Amino acid sequence: MPKILVIEDEAAIRRVLVKILSEENESYKVEEAEDGLQGIEKVKNEDYDLILCDIKMPKMDGVEVLEAVKKNKTRNSNGDDFWSW
């Protein structure tokens, strides 16, 4: 089951994205975060196949989210990516 995380500070846009993705394929498990900090916390605790992230957000913008995710991403000996926090 593909897991998708939507990180978006505007509730209406976040709801629409989650609805569209959920209706696109019933097997998608779609989760949401209302800002970059909340998104990073979710990424620490879960593995996602896709992360959709707004760029302009309070607390932590999308570029900072990307940098934090890339900084803590590691690759194991099989070539699989995983996160280390």
C-alpha cells in the first residue's frame, strides 16, 4: 500500500489534495501535516513513498523540510533508503 504525506499549511488546499489522492486509488494511504515541523515528525516515525510539500509555510518552509529529510536519509547495504534521526 503506497503511503503519501501531504505537508501544506492551508487547510483547504490540504483537504483537496488529500481527497484527490485518496479517491485516485483506494490503496493509497494518505496522511497530512499542517506545517513543516509536523511533517518532519511524521517522517521520523513513518516511511512514505511520496511526500508532497508546500514551499512557503510558517515554522519550517518546504526547502528546510527537504534539507532536513535529505540530511537524515541514509542508504543501507542493499541500496534501500532509510531515515536515521
